[in-house]
Amino acid sequence: MKKILWIVLAFIFIAGCKENNVEAPSTTKEEKQALKQISNNTKQKNAEFQKSPEINRAENLVRQYLELGDSPNTAVEFDHKAENGYVIHVYDVIKQVNQTEHSITRGWFLVTLEPENIKVLK
């Protein structure tokens, strides 16, 4: 009898601990566009706020190092300041037929300005 009682209690405990999966509401096309616009505006404001002449110089050095020119599909962006330079992220933005975008990282680079040096990070 005790064995059956323990089995029933274990079953109730397991059933009570089951995770409830709740689906997030889907977003409409207009909502997705609005969220994307907000994200783009935030990125632009952050870029304007953070860009200093040194950061621009570091980005330009990487662009020259990779011989990118003014490639519109390749982003060369400051990521963060390291104690001995600037970390620059380089990636390609790929737009597919169904209008979805994704990016492919080309690399991460540590740039020191004095003396000018570019180190490829892994």
C-alpha cells in the first residue's frame, strides 16, 4: 500500500513540475517593420555617439587592409575598445530573395594606432 502511495505522490509531483509551454504571440508585418526601424535608429544613434576620429581611423585601416573599398554589403564596425587598441568586426550582409537578411562574419581585428598595426583575432 505504501508503495502505491509513493508512486501516486511521485506522479503528482512530476506532473506538477511540468514546464508550461506558452507560445509568444506572432507579430504582423507592420510590427516587424516598426521593430526593425527602431533597432536601426538605435544602432545609428549609438554609432554617431561612439564614433571618434580614432575609431574611424581604425575602421579605415581594416578596410584598407582587406582592400574593401566602398563595398556597400560589407560592414566594418567598431565593437569595443581593448586595453591595447580597438576591436573591429567585419561582416557581409546577405539579403535573400524573400527579403530576409543575415550576416556572415569575415573576421575580427585588433587595431593599434601608434604604431599602426592590425592583428587578426580568432
